[in-house]
Amino acid sequence: MRSRARTMAPGRVLFTLLALLLPTGASATASATATGPLSVVTPRPQEMSRIGADVHVPSRVRLVISDGVDRPTRDLVTSVLRGAGASRIQDGPGPKLTVTVGRIADPRVARALRAAGGRVPGRLPAEGYALAAGRGSVALAGADPDGTYCAAQTLRQLVSGHRAIASVPVTDHPLKAGRERAALREPRPYARLLAAAPERIRAGVADRGFVAECAPWLDALSLWGRAFERTLDALGARLDGHDAQAARWFAEAAADARRAGEIRTIPGETRPEGPVRIADGVLDTFITQAPKRPSAQAPKPPEPSKRLYLPPLGLVTLG
């Protein structure tokens, strides 16, 4: 399988990412011990167990990023922490919660993993990771950049509510490079780029009036990105045999897509006027058909682009 770093290169068409609709099935194991059920995580980790009460996410969080962590991983972890309730993320001491992210070969990351209640595996294959949340800290340790990114995706799913992260140790690595698993892994960085792009565009454009004029496209893009992420989550849950959770996530994706489709341009500001068009014919079709078709029948999608045309911003590079 190609590495995520290579597939992040600009390709031919944005949103022509997936036409693969995955079959049902289940493999691997996860266990829950004490204090209630665990969050559903997809792909299902090979090892995951509860070790205590949920970790509280305060308003201020210390984020320690070691060498070799790429920007998509850093952005995803930051987004997860903000979504969990952290309003200020800093790299210096002081906050009650410390989140450490990096390669498991880094001694600082390995120590943070143990301190959070996790274990350092004797051997961690490519794309593997270990994660732990507990004792007032969280650690994400990857065998390589892809593994660290997978750990960040798992952290996103472990947020159990506002200001809470499930207290668990997790260890996982790919059991096989199957088409279904690869089809879910490869587009996740693009889905995150789409969901996070509006905030980055708003922060990077100095003309606030211009940003306000672009608001319908930015709002729609955020919803389409979120719907894309939730659809990937649902497909993974279905692949792991969590049909009820998959149905809930499919419903969330459909609701976000419906809201995105209802957004209209600001009258008199842009031409043409009417519904904002971003995902017509590709991403919207994928999100609609994903819950209905159990098998992958389409050819492998072309590499996507990180360049997007958003009137009236013009051509925008995501990432």
C-alpha cells in the first residue's frame, strides 16, 4: 500500500476519492473491563480495554509534539482536543492534561505512553500504534508517521463526550493490506482536510468582509467534510460488525449532507445565486449510496487533489 505521505500529493480531481462500498464482516477483538462499555472504534483495535474513569479535558491542554509528526496528524489532534472542550492548547507546562504525540522509538513518547497506563509493544509493525489515556495524560505513539496518524484517528473516536476521553490503552496494527481496509485508510487525510479547511481559510484571510461573503461555501465545505468523515467511520463500523453504530453514523452523515445541500448563496453577493454547489455528483452520491450497497464494485479511484475552487475565493489549496 502506498504511504499516506505519497498519496497526499495533488492529483486530478477533488472529491473523486471513493466509489468503494464495503462488505460487512468482523475480525480482531476488543475487550471492556469495568466502568461501562467502550467507545466503538474503527478499525477495531486488536487490543483495547478500559482502565478507569474517563480522562477530563480541561480548558487548557499541553500538547507535546515530537520530531517526525506531520501536519495532518498535528492538525487532527488539535481539532480533537478543541472539539473535546480545550480552548487553549500550549506547549509549555501548566495545564492539568498533557497530550504527547510522536514515534514510539522516541524515549520521551515511550515514557509518556507508560505514564498514561499503556504499554510499549516489543515489536510494532509498519502503520502500527499504541495509545493510552489515563492518569491525567494522553499519549499517541506510532511506529511511523502513518501509525501516528492512525492513533490520532482513534483518539478522535475515544472522545466520549464534552471534556471527556475514554480511559483506555490501545495497541493496533494492520493485520492485512486488504482492499477494504486500504480504501478506508487512504481517504481519511482528505476528509479531515475538507472538514478543517474552512477554519484555516477564515484564519488566513485578513479581509473579514470577504470572508463573510464566502461564508456559505465555507459552511457547506465544513459539513461535507464532516459527513465524509462520518461515512468512513460508518463503513469501518460495518466492516467490524457494529451494524447499529454504523446505522447511527450513516444517519449523522446524511443529516450533515442534507444541511450542506440546503445552504444558499448570499443574495446579490455572487453569481450565480442559489444553492451552494460543492459536492455535486461525486461526494454526495457516495454518502447517499454508502449505506445501501454492501459490496465494492467500482474501480480504484484516482488520486484526489488538495486544490478546490470556491467562488468567490477562487482556487484554494487545502493543506
